[in-house]
Amino acid sequence: MHIKKKLLYIFILFATAILMNKADAQINETGNNNYQLDNQGRPLPPSRPGNDSLKLRDKYEDSITITYKYFDSSLIHHIDTSINDFGSRLQKPFTYNNTGNIGSPAESLLFNPYMKAGWDEGFHSMDIYRFTVENTKYYTTTRPYSVLGYLLGGKGEQYIDLLHTQPRDKGNVNFTFEYRLLNAPGALKNENDANSNLRVNVSIHSSNKRYSSNFIFIRNSLKSATNGGLVNPNDLNNLSLGSTFEVNTRLGGSNTRTNDPFNTTVNTGNISKDVTLYFRQSYDFGQKDSLVKDTVTYRLFYPRLRLEHSIKYSNYNYSFTDNNPIASDYLNYFDLIVPSDTINFHDNWRELNNEFAIYTYPDKKNTNQFLKLHANLQSLNGSLGKFYTQGYNNVYVGAEYRNRTRNQKWDVTALGDLYVAGNYAGNYSGGISLRRDFGKKIGSLQIGFQNVNRTPSYIFTAASSTNLSLGDTSNITFKPHSDFPVINTTDFKNENISKAYAVLYLPSIKTKLTGNYFLYNNYSYFSNYFTAEQSNTAFNLLQLGIEKETKLGKYFRWYLEAYIQQKAGNTPLNLPLFLMRNRIAFEGHFYNNLDIATGFEVRYVSPYKPDIYSPFTAQFFNQNTETISNLPDISYYVNFKITRFRFFGEIANLNTLSYKNNIFGFNNYSFVAPNYPNHSLWIRLGVWWTFIN
């Protein structure tokens, strides 16, 4: 009841605020459903075909201006109000696979290694659902702007999406509030997911333009019940009651099912929580100036030198818990000997970063050209289980050069960090990116290179302190370095990863081509539910992609996204050779304010040996025994927009239709991994309202 009241309270506050807004202005709209990342993981401007071609235009369209930039990026984006892609409403990109339910642990089907130097805890299976400092948006708006979204799916699945941003003090202050709530009970035993995200962002600029500060508060709570997969997948063909909840699972079989969308209890599964406080302030020294226009004098200020300090505190909690463990299931399916009472593996880390930086601006009229030098003091403290603690202190320095020319044709970024003292001394990362814009007809080309030398994530190098034991490895002694049951069999060396990439955008034929080349040394991985290993053999991987929009008629469009990747080298890494998504759509603008986008979406993944998820370590691990070969995933969607109201509807997994025993039914299940089935027919309906005051 407490959760229901809390959620109702948030809804009342937010609804009261947005219903007081007036709908008498229009936004400058462009789509931004897919993007290329820069050297620091931030999205680049939209450069793919099909960017919100359905724009609403009226006489008020210039009465509001709203744009945003990502944290530490100078590239300007516009609000996405497109309706041609239902997948943009979900938090999971089509290039990812989860464990069968929305909001569950997910892994990229495209090779995408972690490329940051220094300490990393190693829990990344829920990353796509997180709010982070890096994906924080700084809005610039002339009027308050709000978005309220609500999506309802099968089995009580619900998704709430709230956004409000507004300027204060003549635009010198901007406040942004974001909230997301996902609750998905799932279709199997012990499959419920409950994720919530909260972010508050305040940016302040003084009237004389010398002083600025930014405050960011982030809280993520990601709860995923884990059933360990089905005991016998063939049971899906013999459902006496027609409900998949009948099927026995390896974990959580004693838990009681509930379809209550407000129930966030996870009896058996992983819980990841983190809180981040970030504060940055800067002061500029430079040159004053003024501009007289239409008898009005505008005060200008050109920064030449900036002093900056930022402080960031984060608290990370990761756990696996089972409140009702069945000892025989653990022993039979995972060869793990457990006590009869509650199981709880838990690691907690606290990170404090202090950064001091100095900027210089060579061109006083181009603040997008600068050189930054910075030094950072990092303090880490871990509470691993009940008895063991770990502490690290690191010092790293870095430099960054950016030059986005005033004619907007060239964009250069070069940056690097080096750990000079502490436990991670010798780690480094660096990269350079060059982008050239050749105009609207010819397009643009971006090329870049990155290299990182990093200590493997902590979960790989830290043996477990748990008092549990494995049935066939009783001779192995767990070292007290983590509460998670991890066995490491080697002394891990630093990983070295190099990446060369290119992006070519051709607007005349509405095509984007991408290419990535990786060279990887000392690849760290998990070989089973508990064992961390490292490959001493270097390997390389080539990844090519294409995104293209084709006009099939006045109202019909074909959207293609395809990737091919090939590994060279004897490394335990399995990836699909081919990944593709097609959308055949009917799109058009009708009457005065109605936009429609409807059609079929087909996603195909070539046969491969997918990784299996280990809830005990919250890691995906390599397996070479079972190949998954599924039919293409097929869904039908219908979306429309009337002024600032948008509707999204989807019937997913039409490919599960079968004809067995002279009866049609949706029971031809696809599998995301061995023993992990995807949903059968699934319906989702959602609405998004935009409010402008």
C-alpha cells in the first residue's frame, strides 16, 4: 500500500502541474531514435534516415525554442516527437537480447566492449535501464515543457515516463525532472521486473555569464527476479491449463505469482541500486563586449580562461537474494551447495571523485574550441558481504581538445586519461575523432580511433568470500575479495582494446554506413555460472552496418537496419553473424493535424550460440553446446499523432503462431538463450502527451 500511495502522490503532483499548462505553442521537432556515440559514450546528432519526417506545423511553431545537449557535449539536439518507430518507446534497443521479459538483464548482440580505464565493479547487465551522469540532458527552453507517458502491456505490464523542464530567472536557471517506472510481472514463474529511475538536474548561469554550476541527482533501482531458465522447455508444448505459469523453473519455484503491477518484491533474483550526487561549478575570465541592434544593447562576454571544480559521490549496491531457496534445485541444476535459509550475496561500493580542470579558448568567438587539462583524485571503499572491506585511492590526469569550427564543417575531438598513482596506476585511455560535414546533399563523414589499457573489472579478479561451496570443486578455497561466488583460475593481466571506426551519412539516398574494427588482447570472460577466466590469445573483429530509408510510394516506406560481424581468432566469444530489422510502413499526414505510421516490423538474428545468464554473479557467460535458431520476430504496430498527443500500439511476436492438433495458437516459442523462452503473442498500448506553458 505504501508504494501505491507514493506512486499516486507523484501522479497527482505531476498531473496538476502539466494540466495548468497552455497548449498554444509548437516545438521545433526532429527525430533522434538512433545515434552514433562519441569518445565518451554520448550520442552524436541524428544522422540517419527517417528522422521525424511527420512534422506538425502551425502558426505558433516559433513561439517556443527547446533544444538540449548531453552532459559535456557541445552538440545540439532537438526534441524527438517522431512516431514511426514503436521501439523508441521501450528501453531495450533491438540490438539487445534480455532473459525473456522487458526490464530483465540484457546483453548486446553487437560486440560492444567496456572501454573505460580504471576501476569498474563489472555489473553491466542492467546498464541500458540506468540514468547516468553521461546521458543527462541539459535543456535550453524559453517556456516550461512537460511530457507524460503511460504504456500498458500484457500480464499487468506497466511503464510510466515523466519529464518536466522549465527556465527560471530569465533563462539563467533551468530545472529538469525525470522519472521512469517499469513494472513487468512476466509470463513465467519468478520473472517479474521492477525498475525505477529518478533524475533531477539544475543548471545555473550568472547574469554576467562568468559563473556557472550544475547539480545532478540520480537514483536507480533495478530489480529483476530470475528463474534460472526452464527445467524442461518441452513442457511449453503440454500446458494443461494453457498458462505458461504451469512450467517448472530452476529457481523461484516456491514463490507465489502476482499480477499486481505495483508489487516490486523480488524473492529470488538480482537487485541493483545506485545513487549519484554530482556538483560542478566554474568561473570564466575573458573579455566583455556589447552589440547594438535596433537601438537595443546586448551585453556579451567571451571566455578565454575557465577554472572548474567538480565533485561526484556515488553509492552502488549489487545483490543476489533467494528468500526461499530449495537446496535440491541448486545442487541439481547448478552444482551449488547452499544452506536451507535465506541466500544473500551483496557488494556495496562508495566512490568519491574530486576533479580540478582548467580550460583555454584560443578563439574568443568560438567556445566550441578549447583545450582542457584536468586532474582527478578518486577514493573507493567497498563493503563486500558482512566481513570484508576493500579500499582504493587513485590519481589520474587527462587532457581534451575540441574544435567545432564556426562554419560547422569540421568537428575534432581528442582526449586521453592516464592513471599516474594508486592501485590502478598504468591504466590509460585515449581517442581521437574527426567529423567533416559536406553539406545537406553530400552528407558527412566521421572517422575515429580509441585505445584503452585497463585492469579487468573487479568481479573478474576478485575471488569470493562466501561460505558456499561447489559440489565438484570442494578443493577450491574462496579468497575473501567479494561476496559473490566467483572462482578465478588465473592471474589476470591488463586488457588492451583498440577500436577504429567510421560513419558515412549520405542524405541524398537516405543511407548511413558504419564500420568498426576491434583488436582485443587479454579478453576476460566467464566460462560458467561461477568461473572467471582470461584468454591469452588476441583476436580482432570487424563489424559493418547499414541504415537506409526507401520510399516505396506516396505513403509507404521501407526502413532497413542491418549489421554483420565476424571474429578472427580463437577466443571464447560467440556472436550472431547477421542481425537485421526491417519496417514496412504506411505513413502519412491527413486532415489538418493527424499523422499516422503503421506497419510490420521484422527482426532477424542469425543462428548462434548465445550466452547464458548467471544470477549468482549477475554475468552472462559463454557456452558452446547449444545453438539457437529462431524464426524472425514479427510485430505489427499502429502509431498516430494529433497535435501533441501521441498513441503507440504494438502486437508483438506474431511469429509464435502455430497450427498444432488442428488448433491455431501462439505457442511456437522463440528462445533468447538455452532454457530461456521469449514471450508469445504480446500486446502493448501507450500514450504520450506533451504540454507547453
